[in-house]
Amino acid sequence: MLPLSPPWAAPFLAAIEAGLREAAATDDPAITEAALHLIQAGGKRLRPLISLAAARSLAADHVVPDPHDPVIQGAVAVELVHLASLYHDDVMDEATERRGVASVNARFGNLIAVVTGDFLLARAAGIAARLGQNVASVLADTLAAMCEGQVLEVSDAHHLDRDPQRYLAAIHGKTASLMGTAAHIPAIICQASPSRQAVLREAGTDIGLLFQLRDDLLDLVATREQLGKEPAQDLLEGIYTLPVISALTNPSVRARLIEHLQAASDPAHRAEAVALVREAGGIEATLDHMRRLLARLEANLATSPGESLAWLGSLGKGIVASAEAACTFTGVGH
């Protein structure tokens, strides 16, 4: 279980929800319905929480739970970008469900889903522009990084010799960059020093890397009930994540693993592939990488003490611990 409910969060998250609903509202009820679809479905709101923790570490007495507070607006812009990416991802993945409800593409069609995602991006850009040139520039650069990460992942699909550095670059772009920006934007708004901005951006980025690595592990080791979807979907799509990349370097399993990966449309072959990834140490190698990232995160945060940043550290620990627990439960890891 991740520590997603810091004691100070409730009124600020309520302001985030109000800001999201306001940003999604239009004069056309049909557009508003599509734009609100995933907002109303809820979610972890992890990125806004990172923004709030960063802001409170800098100016706790000046951040108020008002939808129009600049820090709240910055967090809303980041979450709108995240939501837009989900709309687009579901179209690419032909998903039918998201957050326990029908995906937007399943309910409204692909065209509406894509254009609504674009609409949310436009709303995010408008908010960023009103917050100032520096915020707008950071958010624009992040959008580019997210696209680059997604292109890297797609272009590497089904590559059995996927380079681990390209994998890490892909997840840095598609996931971690936005979490880094979630921590960076409030630092800009609060006029933090460049060094303080860098600390916060790097902390958010490391949390994003941990979060994606955890998701990639869970795709292999969790059950359908835990995931809310069929496990090993990455294998089905030819997306070879760090556990698989690591396992493929083990000569004792490589040939057999390749055989099963190439037949991954069959659930039985996917299950065998997962078993070989475990046997080859791919799961443990990924957990070790996460532990090194956590150590880097904690060392970074130690330079900036405070209750809010301590929560960021506990979040990082929770991500790693939940991954370790999932892997231990299935007989891998320590």
C-alpha cells in the first residue's frame, strides 16, 4: 500500500478536483461529458500530491486550498497532461476499461477520445501560460519529452536486444519527466533558488522512475484481480521492460525465453516467459535497480529536510516496498 494520504492533503486535493472540473467545463455538454469522464472516475492524484508536497516544503503558509491558487493551478495543469496521455494511450492500446469504468474510446469512440485528450492538453497549456513564461516553457519541454519516450517505446517494440539505456530513457520521458515537472512547477511559482528547483525536479523524476519500474514488475508478477486487466500485457505487445531485458542477457534461458516471447499471443507461452524471467533473475535485478534509485532519492531529499519532503521519501520507500512484497508473494525477490 502506497502512502497516498499525507495528513495535510485532504483540503488541497478537494481544491485540485474543483480546478480539474473547472478546466474541463465547456459550453457544449457533450465535450464536457467526455472531458470529465476520467476526472470523475478518480485516481491516485499522485502528480498533484507531489506538487503539493514540493510547494509546502517551500512556502507552507502561503499555499492555500483554493482552486485558483497558483500552486493548485500548476498541479491541475500537470494532472490534465497526465489525463490527456491516458486518453491517447487507451486509443493506442485499444483499451476498453480505465479506472473501473469504460474507457473514453470505448464509450465515445476513438476520434472523440483523441480530440478530448488534445482539448485537455490545450487547457493545461492555457493554465501554464497564465502562470508565466517559465512554467509554460517547462511544461512544453515535458510534453516533448513524453512524446519522445513514447516513440522510443513503440520503436523498440519486439526488439529482443532492446538496450537497457533506451528502456530507461523511454520511461524517463513517458512517465518520470511529468513527475519531475510536478515538483518543478511549484518551485518556480514559489521562486525557489535554481539549486532548490533542481533538487525537487530530480526527486519527482526519481519517484516517477520508481513508479514505472514498479508497474513494469507488477505487469509480470501480479494477478488479473490485482491489475484489473490480464497480466503480462507488455509481453503481448512486445514491450520488453527491464526484467525481461535483464533476463535476456542470461545465456542459460535466452533461447527458451525468446521462443516464448515470439509466441506471446498464447497465454501459456506468456506464463512460461514470465517463469523464465523469474528464473533468470530479471525480477531481482529490477528490484536492485529500484533500491539504488531509492538510495539516490533519499540522499537528494536529505539536503532539504521538512515534513512534506519526508512524505516524498516515504512515498519512494512505499513504491519499492510494494514491489518487493508483490514479488515475494509470487516466490521471487527476497
